[in-house]
Amino acid sequence: MAFKQTFSAACVAIFALSAPIHADGHASADTVVATVNGADITLAHMIVLKQRLPAQYQSLPGDVLFEGILDQLVQQTVLGQSGGDLSPGSVATLENEERALRASELIQGITDEAITDEALQAAYEETYAGIEPDTEYNASHILVETEEEALAIIEEVEGGADFALVAQEKSTGPSGPNGGQLGWFGTGAMVAPFEEAVVAMEAGTISTPVQTQFGWHVIRLNETRMTEAPPLDAVRGDLVTQLRQVAVEARVAELTEGADITRVTVDEIDPSLLDNLSLLEN
């Protein structure tokens, strides 16, 4: 790699611009660190390149890293000046990069404006204010085809057999390999006969056989808990995502509506052309 070779050379030779630039702390992104045939290389160029370096280079001493980056930019500039026009593919890549960067910066501005403490609080209240405390259930079950099988399993479990091991051995449901564990669920998550049985149970007890369209269930209610609205901090990330999406979509819709846009359809151009890389060549 050219950059690796550059660093090797930098360890031997001291670059002319190795002295601290603007040591008084007044350096800016526009600070010129080198000029190649009249083309300026700035501190901003160096900062951006450093952020894109592989991790193994980031830990190099500051002076070596500085000179390696600057040497790399000088070499790229010399090579770039000696070449001809960019290929259509490279031109399109640059245009796409600029398009994406401009959009990204605008989105960041929209996000900064939309996501305030007041907006977060309002979104939280709108989303969670109406949530009433409710009961959640943690249950396991063993699913079999007949009531007789279910009765035999109840007798086996009540006789001391381990519920999870019996589920692994005899349950025909998808939770069988996991010991019949269904995890936590609220009302409305299970079919009516199953839910009605669970709601009527005490934690730690085994049900009588319960029939659903899937077969016969032997249910063990492991525990219950009350659910309440989560604190704002617990859902802040979700609310930020929600506010960002709404704000960005609204801005995109506004800009799109006011833009003069023409576009082709798939009926007017062959979609397979997207795979024709020869179009990107000189």
C-alpha cells in the first residue's frame, strides 16, 4: 500500500513542514500545510484523511502520523495533476459523494432543530401517557395431540418430573426444545382459551388440560409482573429516531413538492444496464 510505504519513508526522513503549525492555537480548517503547483493542501484535508485510516495507523506517534498523511496527500496531488480527465465512473462517484454529504449535513441540521428537550417530552407524553399498568405473564407449556396425553403429563409433572425436561421430550410445539418456555407476554398475545387459562392461574401452578386449535396444552405459570410506562430516558433513543424520521420526511416532502423533477421509468430504460460496468470506462 502506498500509505504504508509513505509511513516507512516518514520514519527515516523529516518532512519540511514537521514543525507545529500555528502553535498559538489559531489554526483553522483552511490552514495551508502544503502547496503543490499552486494547489493548496489544508489542515482539513489532513483531518479528513486521518479519520479514514485503518486502526493500526491511528496509534502511530503524532509526528509520524502527521508527516505520513501530508506525504500521502502531496503524492496524490502530484499524481492527480499529471493525469487526464476522470473516467465517467469516477466523476459519478464524486458527484454521488457530494450529493450524499450535502444531504447528510442538511439532515443533521434538521435533526438538531427537531430534537429538543421540549419535543422529546411531548413525543414521550403522546406515546406513553395513555399507557395503563397491566399484567404480563411468564409461562411454559407442553403441547400434545390428545387430552389423555395432557392428563398423563400433568400426573407425571405433579409426581415430581421436571416440567422443562418433559416438554423437551414430549411437546410437539416449537417451544419444546426450549423446555416449553414462552417468555413474557401480555393480554392479547395468545389465543383466547390459552390466555383465559393463564389469567386465572396462580404463579407456580400447573393448569388442567387446555384445548386450542393447536392441540392440548399443559401450562405452567412461572411468574407475573406489572408493566408501566417506561421512564423517558429508557426510550429516549426510540423517540429521537421517531422525531428525526418525521422531521426529515416532512422536509424531503416539502423540497420534493417544490422541485422541478423529471425522471425516466423502467419502461423507458433497460434495468439490466445497472450491471453494465463498461459504461463507466473512458
